[in-house]
Amino acid sequence: MSETAQTFLVVVDETVECAKAVRYAALRADHTGANLMLLHVLKPSQFVQWGGVQQDMDAEAEQAGQAVLAATAAEVEALTGARPAVRLMRGRATDAVLEVVTTDRSIRALVLAAAAKGKPGPLVDFFTRERAGTLPCMVMIVPGGIEDADIDRLT
């Protein structure tokens, strides 16, 4: 990838607010000529005594993760006409995101969405507290309760 910051990174999961972050990042990338990368992080494997069972569980989790990424990528393509890059990783979400933003110098911004009610979510909490001043890219937080029309207007 290029050394210049040109990619918006969104962590994709099954939360309601994730769709808000994806919409904002996709439209903002489209309007600025940047790229979009969707990252889905699979939970670390749990040790299962029987290796074959664990392999099957890991394969099922990977297929489910690929399906989430494919569906989200299709939504982005329908919205912007451009297919985003996708990446699937396994491990703790905070560790995976840190790895991507610190090794991929094309990342312009990490786009996260805060929950509409209650605590903002573990990634928002982590990247706005412990790591807020040490990241090599911007962190953008989309309110989970924002309307799509407002996202469209703000991008």
C-alpha cells in the first residue's frame, strides 16, 4: 500500500451501530477519493480437547466472518459504486485494529460507532482512552443514534 494516508478503516461486526460507521466511512471515502477497508475480527480460538472439533469450529467462524464482510462490502458497493477492501483477522479486536493501523500507513482514519445508549462500546472506549494519543491516524466516532440523512449531510 501507499505511504500516503488514503484509507478509511471500519471494524465490522453485527452491532446496530456498525451500519452507521460503515455508511459514514463509505460516503466520506467516496467524497474524498479515498479507499475503504472493512475489518472483521474473529474471537480467539477456544481450546477444545479434540483437535478436529476445534478446526471445524474455527472454519465455521471464518465462514461466518467472511459472510459478514461480503454482505457489508455489497452494501457499500450498492451505496458508492466502489468495492471496499476486506480483511479478516483472529484475536482480540483491540489488538487486531492496533496491528492494522500501525502497520498500514495508508490508513487515514479509524471510523468507529458509539452505541446509541449506554456505554459507547469496547473499541470506542479503548481507542479514546488508552490509545487516544498514540495512534498514527485519526479516530472518528459516529453516534449510533444518528439518522442516515444526517450522515449523508455530514459526509
